[in-house]
Amino acid sequence: MRKWVVWLISVVGIELTGIISGFFAGDIQSVYQQLQKPPLSPPGNIIGLVWTILYAMMGTALFLLIVSKVSKKMKASAITLFAIQQILNFSWSILFFGGNHYWVASFVIIALITMIFFCMRVFYFINKAASFLFAPYLVWCFYAGYLCLGLAILN
């Protein structure tokens, strides 16, 4: 299979996880608008755009892992970590927006941030670009963690 096809499948697959998670989370925009927000909260329309860009970067990182020339064991470990963080990512918006479980979602985002760190560390030894592609995701999740905790406290 050509590499660009693998890249496209990786990016579209990760974007789809975000779309499906959003579907199960319900009307994210209206829930967000109704919440008491902490300082520095972004307008709701920016959040979806940021996640779209981050998912594309995550899909590209996955592609770089898939095509890397490392041992099968090392690649499997990296892809397993990627899958775990993706499951946490997928479940966060469903818990937060779909279930209004703000405190549970806060613990999930802390676990997600931890997994992103592990991913970045393991990815670095396989493909540095894959690791660096997760850096904006990490920064955004720290910000999202601040917002999540702030929303949990205020609501």
C-alpha cells in the first residue's frame, strides 16, 4: 500500500474517532454555552477547529509510527500507548458533555495528559516527528484540563 494512502487512512480514522465521540456527547455547543466558565475560557466555536487540527496531527503521528523501521515489539508498544490515549480522548467528551460527569472527566483528562507524556517519550525513540506532533496536543490538554477542573468547580 502506498504511504500516502496509509497516511490518509490514519488521519481520517483519528478524525472519525473525534466525530463519533462528539456524536455520542450530544449537543456540545449548547451544553458549553450554558456552563459557568472559568477565566480564559475560549469561545465554543474555536474548540472544534482546534480539535480538528490536533486530530490531523495525531493521525500523522500514528502514520509515522506505522511506517517506522523499528522492531515489531517497539512499534506494538507505541501503537498500544497511542490506542490507550485515544480511548481516553474518545471517552472524555462523552463523559463531560454527554453525561455531565465533570469530576470524572477531570480525572480522565489527568490520565490522558499522563498518557500523552508516555506516548511522547516512547515515540521519541521511534520517530522524533511523531513525538513533536503530540506537543501541541499536550499543551491543549493542559489547557483543557484547567478548563475541565474550573467547569467542575463552577458547575
